[in-house]
Amino acid sequence: MDITPLLSQQILKSGRVSGMVFLLIIAASTAYFIRRGKAGKVPYLRKVPGLDAIDEAIGRATEMGRPVFCSHGIASIADATYGPQTIAGLSVLGYVAQLCARYGVRLIVPVRQLVVYPIAREIVENAYRMEGKLDQFRVEDIVYLSGWQFGYSMGYMSLMRREKAGANIMVGGYWAESLQLAEVGYMVGAMQVSGTANTHQIPFFVVATDYTLIGEEIYAAGAYLSKDPAMIGSIVAQDIGKYVSIALILLGFVLLIFGNDYIIQMLRW
């Protein structure tokens, strides 16, 4: 018995064909825009005031002679759901560390997850090495605080009070500790830049910090700050995927109004 037709029908019913087509569109767009970026045709990225403010925050801390705090959230990098937020925070950390090394300002990095600690340390050390100031790198300023959420936040708050933070940059996955950290940063007079994709915490950052990155802005941070053509190209390609999704949603909505469910049937392939 030939089961090929049955398998073909099963694949079509599983919705994998539409998913594969969508993936191919994203992959082709990514390759195209990365190639354009490397050729010098870098796509335009809109201004993100929160990311532009990082330079101002570090400069302000330098003038005040006070340290910069930079944290990447409390999620593990191995977490499939929240790990990308930690990666986004670490990309910001690399940029912050490079500026701190250049200006000779002390950088303190609070860490909650043990698995993230060596990564954060390596990022900061490499930044100082690239600036030719490896002798100024202080491994003790990459501080593991606690694996317990509120133990971490209490240690973070105590550090900011004791060291009198001049800037506090928080980008990554944050939960109930977000308002605690932001309030203490405000109390010690630190200029604060925050960002998270956890929508239930964004309002706390908005009201308590100077600048806030909202949702997916944190994922574009690495490309925006580094100005790397390949990274910018990949960000633009992701936007292409969003535009295709929005177009399909709107088209499907219009067709359904007129009694046509063609788009829905197509996406079931």
C-alpha cells in the first residue's frame, strides 16, 4: 500500500507548509539585508531615545565620579521563554562596559544566575581589553548576589545605596523586584535607563525611571548600539516578517467580512 498520499495530506493538515513558507521568507530577507549591510547599504533604524540616553547616563556618572550599575535581569540564559531577554541585556552590557572603560568610570554588574556570571564577566573583561585598559578591570565588581529573587534585589539595593550609583541601567527580564530597584535608584539620584519585555513590569519602569525601552525594543538594542551592519540587517528582516503577518491578518479579516475564509484555510496547510 502506497502511504505517500496519506502522509502528504497529513503534512498539509498539520499547518507546517505555511510555517515553512513563512520561515523561508524570513530567512531570505535576513540573508538579503545582511548582504546589503555588509556592502555598506545599512538599513535605517528609527531613533530610540532610551538607547541614546545610555551615553548620557554614563557621561553623567563620570562627571559625578560615581559608579555605573548595569544589570541584565534575573532570568537564566538557558530559559527558552525569558532567556532572549537576558541575551538582550548582555548585549547592552557589552556596550556599557566599553564606554565605562573608555571614560574610566567604575562599572558594577549585579548577577542573579550563576550560569550567567562567567558570561557577564567575560563580556566586561573583553570590553576593557578592547579599550586597552585591562589593568582597570575589577573582577570583584561583577557581583553574584543571590539565586533567590528577593535576596538578589536586596543585595542590589544595598549596593546602590552604599556605592551611591550615578547611573543605573537595567535591561532584561524583571519581575516583582523591578519597582524596588527603580525606586532605590531614584532615591540615590542615579539616572536610570530600563527595559523589559515583561509587559506587567513595564508600567513600573515607566513611572520610576528616566527612560524605558518597551517590549521588543530591547531585542534591537545590540544592533542599535553596535551599529553592526549584519545585526541591523537581521533586525530589518524580522520586521519584514511582522509586516507579512499583519498583512495576512488584515486581509483575512476583510475576506471573512465578505464570507470568504480562504486565508484561514491557507494557513491550515
